[in-house]
Amino acid sequence: MTKKHKHLKKSTRGVEQKKAMPQRAFFLKRFKALVIDLFMIYTPILYVMTYVILGNKEAFQSNQWAIFGCVLLYGVIDSLFCCISGQTPGMRAQGLVLQNRQGQFPSFFLNLLRFFVWLLSLGLVFGFVFPFFRKDRKSFHDLVFSTQLEEKNCERRV
């Protein structure tokens, strides 16, 4: 190897190149974050509404307002987490952060609208498949509200 090539090899060693995360891994992280949020936030809301407030599951299943109230409360809590820290507990566990184009956390009302557009797009199925057809991996609700879910560069404490 010539001196010229050794010099080039040395100069590229110290440079840290940011590698693009494979799409499959990114979607897996988003899915894991959703599952964590559903179990940590939504499941306790459902339990309290079903057994503490209404008394039994039949009363819950027949009361559409209670179901809507649970979804609304989950959306409010999710939006509060996202506007205060940019992360829900699931996003924090997976190292993801929600930001707008300027790198700031979106406002509470923007997050709440984003939540209901997410809910609508998932209900109509296209919200689930939309990111698979985009190179930037943005979901429909992220595209509409100019937000982005990114990996947070943090090291885990051991």
C-alpha cells in the first residue's frame, strides 16, 4: 500500500458516518413503541373505565360514549407527552423523538389533531401501508402535520 492510500485510510477512520437505519428496523421500533404505549397508557384507562366507573364489561361494551372517552383520554395523554418531551414512554424506550421541521416539539393541539388523523388513517388501512411507499418513511399523519419521528442519539446507562 502506498503512502497516499495509507493517508486516506487514516483520515477516514476518525470520521463517523451516519448510516441509514434499515426500514424494517425503523418500523419495528415504531411498532414496539406503540405496543408499549398501549399497555402503559391505554390499558389502564380501559380497565378503570370498565371496572371502576361502569362496573362490568357489558356496560362498557354497550356504552359508546365510554369507548370514545377512553380513546379521547388516551389521545390527550399521548399529546401531552409529545408536546412536553417529544416522546411517549414507548418512544423513549425505543429511542425515538417526535419533532417538527424546526426541530421543536409540536404543540398540544397539533399533537391532538395528529393523533386523530393517525386514528382515522389506521381505520381506513392506508395509514398502515403509507410509509412503505415513501423513501423518507413518513406516515400520513406526519406528512400532513410536517412532523417527523427520528432516532434520538443517546447512550444507554449500564
